[in-house]
Amino acid sequence: MSDSAPLSPAGDRHFDGLADKFAGSLYGGPRGELRLALLDELLPRMLELDGQPLLDVGGGLGQLSAWFARRGHRVTLLEPAGDMLAQARQELAGLPVSFVQAPLQALPERAAGRWPLIACHAVLEWLSDPKAAFATLAENLAPGGQLSLMVFNRDALRFSNVVKGNLQKALEDRLEGTGKRQRLTPISPLCHEQIVAWSRESGLAIRSVAGIRVFHDYLRQPPSSEADWQRLVELERRYCQVDPHWRLGRYLLYTLVHETRSPEETPR
Ligand SMILES: C[S@@+](CC[C@H](N)C(=O)[O-])C[C@H]1O[C@@H](n2cnc3c(N)ncnc32)[C@H](O)[C@@H]1O
């Protein structure tokens, strides 16, 4: 991918040419291990799962799709970047997953229907118009359907910049990436208040929320032994849904539910 034209026509950061870098930096090390360990514990707790079909929007290399497929869900993985999709196809061979090469904006045509379960993890922050994308996700949920949404937390990004000494950058609130190079700083980091407002506007209720990596990314030194690593994992588990810690998780993980009105509540 050339550095001069890395964004899609819609201004989104598709991950074409980034499959290896993404695999290494987001999933390869302890950060990825911790994220997957926390999801493994949180998803069954935060979602009502009964094997319903899942649409995984911006599914990347397919780690989340694999998690659901191994638990008996038929999965449709939607992803615009061809090389991410090719790698996901290889990794997920033999699992009940179908693959659609398309962006979220094409969801109404390419994965039509009202879905009982949609996952969209770590995608909205790579879009130029995350609010419109959120509305599209909400519109494609069935009544009573659940959206598992994970977003990169702007407040956590500010905090980590200050901890690292990037004070001027934090003061000027220059937190987002430009998407112009092979950097993995999101172009649209989001805050909790935006998710609260967009949910209200789209008729979604926030059923639960958690912070993913509420301590790890602020450590002065990485854990120096396996025993310390296990202590850190236990702390992350214990406080990921506890006030005020979840608020500064590197990612915020939500379960959003499409509200259904009973006939008596329906306005005439
Ligand atoms: C950080 S990765 C997350 C992948 C996966 N959901 C996960 O949690 O591992 C972001 C993904 O969003 C995809 N993406 C970018 N723009 C998109 C769009 N408009 N619609 C759907 N996916 C998009 C990228 O190509 C990339 O695979």
C-alpha cells in the first residue's frame, strides 16, 4: 500500500497491506493475549448466547469469528481488506464461517437481514464517520437483537499520552492518528459519552460495559515473572467492570440491545 493513498474512498482505514503488522502488534504480544483472555471471560457474561447466527463486521483476521464458531454459532465475517480476509479464510478453515468482502457501509446490500447478534470490535475508530456506521449497525439488528461493540477509548489514549510524557500533544488534544502511514493509531478514537448518545438516538439500550486492559497499558514496567503476569491478569479480571477503572480501559466493550416496545408502549 502506498503511503499517499491509504484511506478508502469513504475516508476509512481499511487494513490492506497491514495483515502481518496487525497480527504481530495487536495479537502477537501480551496485549493481544490479555484482550483474548478478557473477551473469553466477558463475552459469555455480557451476552445472552444460544447459538444464534452472528455477523462479525470488520472481522479482520477472524479471531472473534473463530471464538463464536467454536461455540456453535454460524458466522458471517464481513471485511473490506482482501489480504486480511484471505488470511482469515486460511485460519478458520473447517469452521462454519462464510466470508464477505465488503465494508460496513455496504452491509444492507451484502449481508441483508435483521441479525440477532452482531459483533463489531475495534472497527469504528478506523472510520471517518463512526456515527453513521453505528446507526447502520443498529438498523441491521433484529428487535431484541444484541450488538457486541468494542471501541478504542479516547480518554484512555489521552491518559497514556500523558503517562508517556507527550504533554503538549495531550494539551492540544491531538490524539487521533492520520491514517497516512503504516501506523496503528486510530483516526477516530471514541468516548463513552458518544456511545451513550448514539445508542439513545438509535433505540439501543446499554446492557453492560467493561474496560479492556484497564491497567496493563499504563504500567511503568512489564511484569517480570510469570507469577506477576498472572497477578496482573487477575487484577484486570477483577476490575474491568468496576467503577472507576473500566472508564480508562484501552478499549470499551459494550453489549447494546435493540429495544422492543410492548404493544401498550407503542405510540399511536
Ligand atoms: C483493528 S482491526 C479489528 C479486527 C477484528 N474486528 C478484531 O477485533 O480483531 C480493524 C478492521 O476494520 C476493518 N475496516 C476498516 N474500515 C472498515 C469499514 N469501512 N467497514 C468494515 N471494516 C472496516 C479493517 O480492514 C480491519 O480489518
